[in-house]
Amino acid sequence: PVQVYPNQEVASIGVAKRIANVIREKQEKGETAVLGLATGATPVKVYKELVRLHKEENLSFRNVVTFNLDEYYPMLPTADQSYVTFMNKHLFDMIDIPKENINIPDGTVPVEKVQEYCEGYEQKISNLGGLDIQILGIGRTGHIGFNEPGSAPNSGTRLVTLDDLTRRDASRDFGGKENVPTKALTMGVGTIFKAKEIILMAWNEKKAEIVKKAVEGEISSDIPATYLQLSDRAEFILDQDAASALT
Ligand code: F6R
């Protein structure tokens, strides 16, 4: 299903409300809510609204465990461009989540330990009963997480090579494409697919072309986001500009 909102503010408030509902439903049952989170420009206003709900409407994150989709590799958690820094700045530093409940792929794992680490990440998610809700952005290559073209539908958490276009799109954050890492750790398409609800968000005209391919195109590993067409638990939440090329 595709839902189009007049602008990203309204859409983001709606997505934040969905996440808050998952947290509150679990809280009432004395259970843990397991959230799959994304970085980048797309979810920033969702996090802003979650912070507001925490400060003004008593939403607590004490029973929440989070798993982020991805991290550059190699990457120090303390670096300005790390997804750890991003998440602290936009969400975690402003809410009451216990630090030990936060999971972000570790960009410092030695290369010979990466496979074991990725299997552990996957295992930790399933031990908690799986992701209750996963939010996603979409890259201009059609990636979800950092599952670039060629990613298999049953792929798990792993080390991947970033597409040239993805590195170009990240070049501003790193002061030049040559400084953008060539690799990343990412949850797989299969990991994402196991989530009970999947919400892919896209805003702005510059996403219109890839959104059209993702929503209306043939399902293919060339555009990993097309795999979401196969899931009745996946929704595309768009603003008018991102939806402007849809027929
Ligand atoms: C980030 C991630 C990526 C981004 C995508 C869009 O954790 O997994 O798939 O969602 O690259 O990035 P923005 O939102 O910056 O346009």
C-alpha cells in the first residue's frame, strides 16, 4: 500500500504516532518493543516528533530496544559521520532509553570477526522476538538499509560494498566522495522482511524517479526496494513530491 501526504511534516508525525502506539501497546503488556531504525535525512522529523512525545506526552522508551539498519565500515562511533553520532544527536540523547538497549552495527569490528558479529546481530534480533516495526528510507540506487543493487531477497546482516551513487550522495557529509568509506555493515533484505510492520518513507522530488521504480517497477535485485512489493506488511509513505512520478 502507498499513502501520499501533503508534506513530510504531516507524514512524519503520522509515522511517529505509529511507533509510539507500538511502544505503548507493548508497555501495557509489560513487554519490550523492538524498533528497527534508520539514519539519513528522511527520518529526522520522525525522531523530532518522538522526542516531543517523550517530553510533552510522557512517552517512555524504558521498555524499548532498538536496532539500527546500518553503519559505515570502518567507522569509529565517535566520528562526526558515524550513525552512532547521528542517532545520539537526533534521538537517543533526548529520550530515556537505557544505553544498553541501543544496537547499531559496530564499525570497529576487525574484519576477520565481521561474519561472527553479523550473525550475532541477527541472533539478538530474533532472540527478542523480531522487529515489531522497521522504518526505512530509500537511496537513489533503490537500496534499503545499505542493500545495494544485486542484494538477495533472503540476505542477512553482512559487510557490503557501497554503490558509487550512494558514495556520491554521502560526499557532502564527508567533505568529498574520496573520504566516504567504500563499505558498510547492513541488516539484510531478509532481516528487514521479518519485521512485523515495514514503513518506507520518501520525501522530495529527487526521490520521485526511484520511488516510481520501487512501487511500480518489476521486482528485481536491480532495485532492492522492489522486494517490498512482495510483503503485505510493507507500506510506502510519501510526500506529494516523492509520489509525483507515480501513475
Ligand atoms: C540509512 C539507510 C539508507 C537511507 C537512504 C536514504 O540508515 O539505511 O538506506 O535511508 O540512503 O537516505 P536519505 O534519508 O539521507 O535520503
